[in-house]
Amino acid sequence: MTRRRTKVPGYRALLGALRFDAAGFTPAVIQDVGSKRVLTLCYLTRQALRKSLETGTVYVFRRSQGRLMQKGETSGHIQVIRRVEVDCEGKSLVLHVRQHVAGCHTGRFSCYFRRLTPRGALKAVGRRVFDPKRVYRRA
């Protein structure tokens, strides 16, 4: 039997350093390596982590859909892993990625596009990078 080579090495070391919660998840902050913007927070299972490291692109477990999926599989806006970091207690990851187009299904580059104003209101900042109605019409 041939073993698959991972595009991002170190799966066993990473598993040894990580602590998954009782439901089998660990949170992962996804950050764009170029802009340094945080794109989103997602949850990985061991299977999602393995698939991410094997392919070099981010896979997540969509709790709302109960399935493993590639981040950007519908839109084509994938995230290519450049670096992986684990926090000091092994409770979470940061995946530094090269984001293709945008990371948010609303059409924004980042899911964190709403800013709290001094008056206590949430204000959308930045512009949409794509039109979600056109991109997700295919799905």
C-alpha cells in the first residue's frame, strides 16, 4: 500500500500537539498571509485537518451540514495553506493561507467586515469583492 504524501508535512506532530474538544473539534483562525487580515474562524475535525494537510488547501467540518468540505468548494475561492501554528496549550490553530478572491460568502474579503463605531453601532467597512448572488446561483 502506498502512503499519500502530504503537501503540508507534520500531521502526526500536529495531532500530538492538539487537543480536540469532546465533540472532536478544534478551532482554527484563518489568516491571509499577504494582508495579515483574519478571514474567518472555523472548526476542524481530525479528518478535516488530515485532508487540509494532504491537499494543501483548507477543509472544514460544516457543523450545520454535518459534512467535511473544502473551504471555497462552491465559489472556487479556495485557501492555500502556507503556514500552520498551534497555540501554547494546543487548543487552537492559526492557518496562514493565500486566499483566492475572498474568504466570506457575503462577497467580502474577510468575514470580519463589521466594525463597532464609537456610537455603538456596527458599520460595514470595505467593499464587496464579488457578488454572492452571481457566484452562489450555480450551487
